[in-house]
Amino acid sequence: MIGFRIKNKTLKQFFRPIINFGYHLPWAIFWTLYYRWPTRKLIVIGVTGTDGKTTTSNLIWHILTCAGKKAGLVTSINAKIGHQEEDTGLHVTTPDPKKLQHFLSKISQAGNRYAVVEATSHGLDQYRLWGINFYLGVITNITPEHLDYHQNMTAYANAKAKLIQQSQIAILNRDNDWFSYLELIAKKNHKQTITYGIKNQADITIKKFSHSCPLPGIYNQYNCLAAIAAAKALKITDQQIKKALESFAQLKGRLDPVILGQNFKVFIDFAHTPNALENVLEELKQQLPKGKRLIAVFGCAGLRDYHKRPIMGKIASQLADLTIITSEDPRTEKADKIANQIAAGFHSGAKKKIIVDRSEAIDFAIKQAQKNDIVVILGKGHEQSMCFGKTEHPWSDHQEAVKAIKKILPK
């Protein structure tokens, strides 16, 4: 059953729990025991959610280290053992149990007291995080994503909720539509709950905890509040939290500016979900000078949730002045088919262009930009490869943007 690929969707759904329990769980147990249960001496903070997981995880780690605590970190873009950073080689997911327990073992052996672990819905559903003794479980938000795997939003939310079921304290976003559902699960499992929010009454709010953080956008305000809630639960002082937030640096591939002296702005961002795309485009729209254009370049990954493709097209057509639809890890799907599915969501009259070759798409967007326009290249962010067929090819949005900008700069 494990040795071949199940192509029928109905069969996949039928066999998935069997595979998870019969294969993934024993594998996780084996590697947890092999590395001698590395989290038994660690205070582990787990962070999940549709968007904001990586930023929130890094914020919590940064606050802990600034407060003088020895802490390790494992996310989908980086792993840190103390202040030493290691390449995880991950592709937007929780690592397999062997790699994860190896990282956690190194964190523990290095004398760290804390570990911050980013948890994806796939990782939680497939028992990759089995054996981790979570103290805090942070859920940033739940919006539609990965429905090709989970099939419906309730199943997706239940996968995320596994984190708080495995934690002593649940930290929840009071403003998210799934808050009441998650709070009920926390109560049923007798978990202490700490809430944060901006719009609704919560334990941690901007009014109750005034602070300064250089990260742009309301979505990053939520990430900061989640990190504040976690830090306070860990007994970090308010002064230490505020000082740490002020010194936090923007993560690679998260509204990452590319500055080479051009007279317009260029950003690289990882946004690859409808919610993240909307958040980033709305934030940049607010920064846009009157009469100037927001130019977006993005695609959708192949063999992933195809339902979101026209939704993201609709969002781009409403917020961007010009959209270039391109490839983003098409895998074994046809890139032009994915692009057309995205384009189907655009409202009539919205300016768009399909350029399947991502390098050409970026080059075209840069050439279209005029003084004080904003170009944002979305979907790949920090990633260093792009998948065509079943092969990962070297790729960097940042390098492609630099190359394109240099072409239009005066010699």
C-alpha cells in the first residue's frame, strides 16, 4: 500500500487514516525512541495556522533569546540551535520524524531549555510531531487551504486542533472565524486558553500591550500579539518583550525588498494562500502613491488545492492594477492549465497577462514598472528551488528580480 501512488481521490481519502496510523505513527515512534525522547527536558512551543506560522515562531524564538533564554527553533525555512542556523532543506512543511527528532535532539544536547516548533496541518495529521511534549500550542488563524488533502474545512481545523490537544496551554486568535470551534475543543480537553486579538475583546490586545515592531501590515500585528501571548505565558517580562520586538528583523522572503537604485519598489513575498495574498496586496496598496500601480506576479502550485486558484485570481483582480500569472512549482500538472484556472477568477476588465515562464514573467513585470510603482513577486519567497515534473530545479525569485532590475538600470 505504501509502495505505490494511489491516484483515485476517493481511495486516497479511505486509505489515508490507515496509512497515517499504520505507517507514519510507527515511524514517528521509532525515531522519537531512537533519539531518546529529546523533548522530555525541553519546554516546547508549537505554532500552527494557515498563515503567519513561520514569522510567529521566529518572533517567539527572538523574544526568548533576547530575554537571555537558551532556545532552539525549527520552522519550514530555518532551524536554529542556539544562535547557530542550519538549513532545513524543507519545502513548506513540518520535517519527517527522523529529521525533526534529530533537530530536537541537537537542540536539547546543546543545553537549550526551550524549543519553538512550526507545525503544519500535514505534519499534525501524519503524526510527524508525535512524542513532542508541547507546553504551548499557538494557532495563528484558519482560512481555506490544503483542501485537496483535508477535503473540507472542518477536517482541516481538526488537524490544526491536534496541536492544542497535545499542549498544556492553548493560545488562540480571538478574531478568527474558527475561534469558537477551537475554544470548544480546548475546553473539552481541559486546556487553559489565552486569547489575543485586535477587533474583539481578548487577553492580549494592542491597547492592553502597547509595543513597537518594524513588521508591516495588520497581519503582522496579529503575529506579534500571538508571540506576546506566548512570551507572557512563559513569564517573560513586558519590558523584555517590548525590547525584543523593536529589534526583530524582517524574515527572508516576507515582504523582502529588492533595492538596486531603481525608482520603483520591488518586494519578494511567500504569500501562497488566498488570505496571505489578500493581506499582502492590501498592505502594499496602502503604501502606493496616488496614481501609481501595484503590479503582482504569482501562480499556484501544481498537485495542490485547485479550489483556491480562481479565488486568488479574483483577489488579485480586485487589488492589483496589473497581474502577471505565472508558474509556481507546477509539478506534473500543466503550467498553462493552472494559469488559466487562476485567470478564470478575474473580473472582466482586470488587467492580466499569462507568462508561464517565471523568469520571463518577472522580467516583464519589472519592465512595466514606472516611477513609484510597486512590483511584488509572490508565492516562492525564501525557497531555493522550483519543482517541474518530479524534479526540483534551482530557483530564486530574489536572483531573478535582481537580474531583471539590472537590465533596466542605466549603464
